[in-house]
Amino acid sequence: MQRFCTIAFVLGLILMIFGLTYILPIATSLYFNDAMTEHFTNGMLLNIGAGAILAGLSMRWRGDVKTRDGYLLVASFWILMAAAATLPLMWGLPELSFTDAFFETTSALTTTGATVFVGLDSLAPSLNLWRHELNWLGGLGIIVLAVAILPLLGIGGMQLYKAEIAGPIKDSKLTPRINETARLLWMIYAAFTLICIVSLKLAGMGWFDAICHAFSTMSLGGLSTHDANIGYFGSPTIELVLMGFMLISAMNFAVHYSALHKFSLKPYLTDPEAIPMLAVITASVMICSIYIWYQQIYPDFLTALRHVSFNLISVSTSGGFVSDNFRLWPPFVIWWILYLTSITACTGSTGGGIKMFRTLLLWKQAGREMFSILHPRAINPIRIGDMPIPNKIIFSVLAFIFLYFISIVALTFALLFSGLDPLSALGAVLACINNAGPGLSLVGTASNYQGLSDFQTWICVIAMLLGRFEVFTLLMLFTPAFWRK
């Protein structure tokens, strides 16, 4: 009983914090006079009120947040937050079903960037901003924001932080106190976002577009205010700014802190993931650009280089912006870009996929196994950079990769069972579980996810949540051992 009261209490507090995020779309609605103010005000009051009631009823029986509670709390809150965020969308767009609204908010919060909306250019500005604000909040994780605040209310945040920041090195901290770590991460995230807004404005965007796209860029969310996405602007300068900030967002934010704290580029050079990530992207851009130029898709190499650079960096880092319909590109390039969504982003970034750290670890483990076959008695420890990797982390990564691919297979077959064609099914699952946005065929760059049935839409929602929680956090809730005392 105490366990669930503790979860309810913290859930209520975080729901109240989430209610405050409605202030920005309310201000936007008042500024543009788009008739959405009442919807967002009601949504804010409902969130704060429901959170206050939940916290008030459970306060008397609450206890400490344990590791098991943290995983249940994080999963529960993300789902509850996505459901609560649908209210302004459904009130403002009466024709929108709950399934599509929940897909949209889940896509925003998980920074997937997939959408069921058409007519974004004429969508109420406050609704457009709301989608992008959810993107931004989901990028670094609203739970991490809450961890910075909850200690002030007497609630420890370490278990929430460990449940939210999934990954093989999630126990690392920038400071001895976890709430200070959370605050530092959010300060860096907010500072880069502000710089991105100003840069996009100087590059030619209006203030509203600059704010929305900066939110999507730093979260690697990929949502846009226009149906044509970044192709609407047709500006190489804007694309260059976005590419730079997407690469920043795809790196470990702890490394950004170290670089800023030391005022040096050395942390990037010594980070085991940053250089491999940049090397893979650079090599991929050059190979794909030359291949597309050879195939005469574009009239000259520089045009091919421009479009390949932007779209490959965007999709491979799970940013999800598009500037051109690369559905017309050769299959090799399209599939290579979709493959890169699985491995490119770094641990501690806002990107999705299995992360570069796990990729390097698997590569080294494969090499160690082959070496052990030739030299059975040799001791050959694995190191990533200067970091020795314990076997328990290697086993954890192997288990994660197994569940990751099993999830892709199971969800793809579920979509095939529903009648979706194989190309669209696999493309949708890969795009959603890697939180990358555009998929293939029916869910590719020339269309969106609006044409899916309700069943297919919910399968994609599950894929997005699995990707955001890095599989373990969500699947753990369905094991009998989790619910045993």
C-alpha cells in the first residue's frame, strides 16, 4: 500500500509541475489571438488540480522512492503526461480522435517527430507551439527537470534519474548531488536552445518559427510548423544552422558540460563516442553524396552534397527534419540512413537508437570473441576510450540488443498482421523505436502517419515508448518478478 501511495504522491507533484508548462502556449494564444486560450487554461488547471488531489490524498502514507518504484513512476508519468497533453489538441480540433491525439503527443514527448497532422501551416500558433514545447520537454526528459526540483520538496531524485536516464553508463554523475547534476544538464540544454533560436532568426526565420524549430532541434524531435518541413524555407543557411545544432544534440550533454567548464575542446576529443559518431556521419555523407551524384538525381555534386548532408545528419541522429523528398533516392542510400538511426546518437544525448556506446561495445566484444577463439587462455579486457568495461555491462548491453531486435521483429509482424505492406511496416517500426520520425513508403517523407488504422497507430505508439524508455523500463513492468515483494 505504501509503495503505491509513494508513487501516487510523486506522480501528483510532477503532474503539477507539468501543468505549469501550459503557460507558454497560453501566452502564445493571447499574443496571436487564436481562440485557444480557454483550452490551454482549462488544461493547466486540470493538470494542477488533479496533481494536487493525487498528492494530497497519498501524502500521509508516502515513503521513500525505491529503484522499483522509480521505473514504475517514470513509465506511468510519461503515459499519463501524453494523455493529459492531448486535451488542448482535442478541444481545439474536435475532429481529432483520441488515438491520433495520443499518437501526436507521444511522438512529441518521445521526440520521434512522426505526425498525423496535415495543414500545419494554418494550424493555430498555440497548438503548433504546444507540439514543439512537448518535443523540447521530452528531449532531456521532464523527469530530469523534476529531479532538480523534487529535493526541495523532500523527495529524493536518484531512483527517478536512474530510471529516466537509461543506458550502460547511467550511474555517472557530473556532481556529487543528483539534483545539481539535473540542474546543470537543464541549464546547458536551455542555453543551447536560446543560442539556436537566435541563430535561426539571424539565418532568416521569423521569431515564432525560430523558437519552434529550436525546440525541435535541441530535442532531436523533428516537428515543424510547416507541412513541407525544412524544405519550406529552401535556405542553405538555415539548414547549416540546424545541422550544427543537431550534431550538438546528438552528443553527450555531460561532455558539453565538461567542455564548457574547462573552456576546452579536449573533452570532445577524448570522448569515446563523439569522434566515432562524427566519423561515421562524415564518411556516410561523402559516400552517399557521390553515389547520388553518380546516379544523376541532382544536376551537380554540390546540390547532392547539400541535400544528403542535411537529411542524413537529421535522420541518422534521430532529428527527423527533412528538406527534400528522399523517397526518390536510390534504395541503398535510404536504407543506409535508416540503419544509421539505430547507432549514431551518443549516450547522454537527446537522440534515440541503441547509441554509439553500445555499438562500439558490441564491435569490441565481437573482436574479443574472435581473439579468444585463437588464444583461449589470453586475458583481453574491453576498454572504450580509457574506460574499462565490466562484464556485467557487456551482458546488460547484449540483453538490451536482443530485446531491441525482438521488439522490432514482433512489432513489424504486428503491423504486417494488420495488413500494412512490409516496407511501410518495417520502416514505421524502425523510425518509431529509434525516435527518428519519417519511415518508408506510406509513412515516408512524402506522407505521414495519418493513413494508418487505429490498431496500426497504437503499435507505433508502443514502438515510440519502447524506444524512449530504451526497452527495459517498459518491458520490466510486464515481468512477474517486478510485482513480487
